[in-house]
Amino acid sequence: MNLGIIGQAAGLYAVTNIDDILVLALFFAQGAGHKNSTRNIALGQFLGFAAILAVAVAAAYGATFLPGSAVPYLGLLPLALGTKAAVQAWRHRGDAEEEKQAGEGGPKPLEVAAVTFANGGDNIGVYVPVFATAGIGGMSAYVIVFLALLAVWIAAGRYFATRPVIAKALSRWGHILLPLVLIGIGVLILIEGGAFGL
């Protein structure tokens, strides 16, 4: 693999996915103390990002799964999941911390995948022209680097969520922050894409 392509791929991934570290840290905070939460979050993140890559690779070869006008409506996914998390936080607002965690059950892989895919919908627009001009070898290098960095991103999200100061803050405020961040991502995707004439 060419070092230039590796560097370009690493830079492109970092720039287009920097916001995912916060979302991952919030998911890890939500899953703290739940069995298999790390596996569920990692699986969901890989599924969501694999879907982004699949759509970008296919689009680079001329296939379109979603018309461009439909992409902004992906914002409805994190908006719905954020609303669901807000309702759960409201229902459990008077519960002790242990009861709140038991009620949440930790993030599900498909929920994480949906947020990852929706949050990365704009990445597809960046990846398609890069993949289309990189050729098969270059595109393969990009995909390999992206998947390797995805593992690094997951580890970073877990690392931040388990630092004592951050973990304490996320434990105290994560049930409020997660819905706010998801709803914010959803609204931002809808507005930036001009969905519903916004």
C-alpha cells in the first residue's frame, strides 16, 4: 500500500468522523455496567460504517440506492432515537442511578448502526468522488484504512467514556446528553440537507 494513500485516507477519515468520538463516548457511557455493551456498540458502529462504505463504493461505480434528495431525511433516524432516549430519561428521572441503568439496558447494535449511518450520510458525498478517482487499488486502500481507523475510533470512544472525570460526568449527565446529541445530529442533518423545505 502506498504511504501517500494511507495518509490521505487517514486524514479523510479523521476529518469526516471526528464527531463520532463524542457519540461513541455517550453510547459507552449509556452501556456502562451492561453485559456485552462494548460488543454491541462496536458491532453497531461497524455495521453502520460498512453500510456507508457499501453505498459510497456502489455510488462510485454509478449505482444509486438513494436519490440525493432522500439523503437529508436520514436525519429522522437519530432524531427518532434521540426522542426515544429522551422519553426514557424522562420516565426514569426520579429513579436511583442503578435503576436508571437497569431500565436503559444499554445500546443495541442496530440503534448504534442507524445513528452511525445517518450521521455519516454526508460522508458518502465526500467519499464517492474520492473512490471514483482512486481506482480499485486506491479504493481498497481507503476502505482498509477506514476500517482500521474505525477500530481506533471505537477504542477512543471507550477510553474517553472510562476516564474517571469524564465517566463521572457522563454517568451524571449522559442520560441527558445522549438524547440532546442525537436530536441535534438529526436536526442538523435535516436542516443542512434542506429536508421538508428547511
